[in-house]
Amino acid sequence: MRAEKLSWPRMAVGLKIRAAGSSDDLHEHRIDFGDDPAQHVLVIRPASGSPERPIACFVHGGSWQRGDPETCLGVGRFFARHGYTALVVGYRLVPGAIFPAQRDDVLAGLSAGLEYVAAESGEGPTLLLVGQSAGAQLAALAALDTESRSAAGLADVAIAGLVAVSGPLDFDVMCPERSRCPLVEALMGGRDGWEAADPARFAHAGPPVPILCLHGSLDPLVSSEVAASFVMRANGAEGDHATFIADPTAHHADMTRLFFGTSPLTPVMLEWMEQVTGS
């Protein structure tokens, strides 16, 4: 746990450096989609010409209690410089809002971002969802909870794939005793109804979405067994569309290095993204 605490400052510094200042080679725009200041999405695109690849949406982490798109602007810039139009979506935070506010905000942010991109460039609604930590849980719901996505008017959006980093993706494995999961309890406003927020409950329903789960083997906050269990549920008895890869040297916050280009799994992630998007 001490090593994990030491990794948080490094992560924060890395994010701030990559979000600092303007970026002349990219076009950046903010869209508000609600009255709460957290309800906005950042759109990051190459300044000249259309991107070569589909839209990548990033959902930030922070235990559902902290974080915002501006902190993760550098993540959006990372994807934009690799040829993707990037959306970085914000959502209302705990304790001011409880689930399903976070899920609904991510879907509303996606809708607002996709509408803006379509109006600007005419790009089709092919989407790659990416999330880290709590953001991985929300990105997974956006990818797999087809009923909620349809209710948000996103039924026709093609989901090319899901990249879930350090995600709390299987509540049964992560929280065998709900009394010992205060973060999820705070998200849900109690100990009931967790099934609606548990990505594992949606993992093996509907058309298979390509999934890449990346996790640190040394993660003391969300064990790698949580992501591995989610992948097994997604694949079921015969599927192979979900993949789990662990970084044996990484803790929880360390996995942010994926978006700095300094993780050994960065090229693995980028290659996988190219494969599932056909780009």
C-alpha cells in the first residue's frame, strides 16, 4: 500500500504536465450538457484534416468521488496524436450524486460529443470506449448496458471495443461482503441495487463487444482477480473476445502510464485498438 501511495503523486504530476498549456497541433473544444459544472465533455481532434481512426472516449477515474475532464486532457491528447478523435467525459460525483447519475452523465456526454463531431466533420458514430479505475466501470456500462444506451438515444452507435484499465468490473469478486466496500456503497447510496452498476452482470449479454482489460498485478485497491473474473464472465464457455493482460510491476495509479507512452503495455493497447477498429 505504501508503494501505491507513492505512485499517486507521480500520476498526478504526469497528468498535469500533459494537460498544461495549449496544443497548436490539436483542436480542443468543451461542450456542456447539463447544469452541473461536472457535466461537460472535452473534444480533442487534430487541428488539420480529419482523423484517420474512430472516436475514442475516455472516462476518468477517482473512486467516483473526484476527477474531471481537464485533469485528463493529456489522455485525450494522447489518443488524438495517435489519430483518434478523443472525447473526455465528465460526470457528477459522489456524494453530491449517486448512481445512476454517473452512468447517465457518461451517456449524455457521449451523445453531446458525438453530435458535435458529426456536425463538424461528418464522422460516423463508431466508438471505442476507454476508462480507468471508476471510469472503467462506467465505460464498461456504456459499452455493455444496451438498454441504458438505447434509452439515451445511442442505440445506433457502433461500439468497436472497450479498454478497461484497473477497473472495478465484478462487484461479487471485489465486494464479497458489501459492508466492506464503502466506495461502492457510497456510489450506490446504500447496499441495495448494486446489480444495475455491476459490469459483470452485463458482460455476457447481447452481441460480444471486443474487450481489453489491463491491470497492475500489484494493485492493492482493485485486485487483478476482479478484472480476470470479468473477462471470464464475458467470454463464457466458448467466447474469446475479451482479453486480460497484467503488468507485473504496476500498482493502481501506475497504470496511467499507459497514456503517457511509458508503460510496457502501451504498444499492446494501441495495437489492439488498431485491430478492433480496422485502422
